[in-house]
Amino acid sequence: MSIENITEDIYLKQPIYTGKTNITYKNKNLYYKLFKGLTPKEVKERIIKLDQLNKMGIYDIILESDLKMNGALVGYTYRLKENNYTQVDPFKGFRRDKIYTLKKIQERLSFLQSQGIIHGDLRLRNVLENKYGIIFRDIDNVYLDGSKADHISIQQQDYLRSLPVDTSLDNYMLNILTISYLNNIVESHCIEYLKKYGLPFILNNKENKEILEAMIKLDNKENIKPFIEKVKRYR
């Protein structure tokens, strides 16, 4: 893989995303992802993992080159499989369209899980869609074949730390994403919303109330399962 040397001038540009662990810039159809607080070895682990995914035929994002600054590995460049993807927006679209999108998200998530991949950071900002399907962003930190997954950027940290890094983690985050997406609630406030107001009307039934209680308390992990099968029946 090629190496691209960059200078600190890149930080003068306007990023498209700034998070706790990384900052991302875009130049035409190429994305520059630079990590913060990670050693070159940890950055390399992310790149190796992404390369593994690409070799498995999983092209949610396609690795292009290593990024070095002052001789140290600081990130990588990537491109999307297609250029017409847009970020899923909880404040746009009719409910029937959102339910169709949720179906596609679940199908993509189920496919990854069938390949032994746990995303671990499933949030709306990491979901891109076009008329052909769904892809997930931030997949360099997935749990793959026993690899380390560092989920320090997850919003509901206190809750998610109680979950093992397996399908229950992705299912839990899918529940949060579903409620947020269908009811225009920012995901970071979703748990507090549920504690204060309970389930939105469309999800307010006996089964989902039991799941909600488990989601908030996390006392009974086997009860934490996706809302999606229930939700997608509504038209």
C-alpha cells in the first residue's frame, strides 16, 4: 500500500468530522482520517483490520494509503465504494421511509455478524445510504477474529461497558438507533429520554417495555434484543 506524507497544515482545513479519537477531512472523493491519542502501532492495527475487511470483500470503506506526519504513522486515506452515499438523518424523511432504511441497516448488520464481525459503534453518523443499500463508516475498530476493539468513543459508555463485545452490543445499539431515528431524538440523549418519558407510542407494548427495562438496567442481558423486528411491521 502506498504512503502519503502530510504536514500539520492539514489541520488548518475544515474537517467533515471531529471526534474524541479521530478527525476526518475530505478532498474530492478521498477521505483523510487522522487519529488523536493513538500510538503509531495502534494506528497500524486499525489499518491492518481495515485491510482484512477489504480482503474479505467487505468494501464499506476502501483503504487507499497510509498517512505519515514527521515520519510517524497517524492515519490513512480511504474512499467509498460509490460516491452518492449520504448520511442517514433522523430529522428527515417519512416514517415509512425510515422503516425501510432500518430494514436495510439490520440486513447489513446481520451480514457482518454472519462473517464474525461486531461493529461495536453503530450510530446514525456512521450509517451511509444510497438507493442500492447501506454501508457503515468507522469500521476500522470492529471486533474481528478476536481482535481488540476500543470503544471509548461510544456515547452511552456506562451502559455499553456492561455488555460483552458480541452481537448483544450491536443489538443494543441498534435499539438505541431505532428509537432515535423513528422519533427524532439525538442518540446521546436517548437513554435519558426513555427514563423520563418511556417508550414512544409506536413501540409501547408489553414486550418492548420488558426490553426497555433490560436496556436501562442491563440486569438481564439475554433480554437485550433488537426492536427492529417489531418496529418494521408498522407501515
